[in-house]
Amino acid sequence: FLWTPTHFWSYALVHRDDYQRACIPMLPVTASQRVAVGLVIVHSVMVVALSLALYSIGSFGGIYLTGAALSGILLLGAGWTLARRPSRESAFFNFKASGIYLGLLFTFILADVVI
């Protein structure tokens, strides 16, 4: 659940004008770019923190922790880029990074359980 806003709001930042013309009230249309970017970052931090917490409560082992940390660095790095230089390009980079993050996280979950 926490991953979804990061992914879709980043996409909505890229296509803000299209959403506005279609009268679809996505966050980048209803709030300023600064607020939208800030909320993308907040959700990114929360999803990474939650993914690391799954190790802390004993749900997964070391393989998962390593993967969650490395993929979390990717997601937070993309968010940092978006926060430092908000643009369509950095929002699209964050959108792609969030998809890669989730794919990597699931891969490490599988590896941790299988190995």
C-alpha cells in the first residue's frame, strides 16, 4: 500500500498537464509541485522503513535485509534527485526506480524464503 503513492504520484508529476486537462484530480493537479514532491518523498521513506522493519520483526532473514537495504537506497536516491531537482525527467526517473525497487524487493523475498 505505501509503495503505490510513490509510484503513481511520480507518474502524475510527469503527466500533470494531461491530468489537469482531463480534470482528473491527481495530487500534482490539486497541490503544488513542492507539496506533491514532498509527499512522494515521505511515502518513499515510509515504504523503505517498513521494508526494513519486516526484518526487525523476524519475518525475513539476512538475504532479504541486504536486498531491502540496497533497493531502498535506489528508491531513496531517486527521491533525493527528485527533491533536489524537481522536473519531469527526475519524476520519471523516480517512477521507474519505484517499479525496479518493488521488483527487487519481491525478488529478495523469494530468495530469502527459498535459500
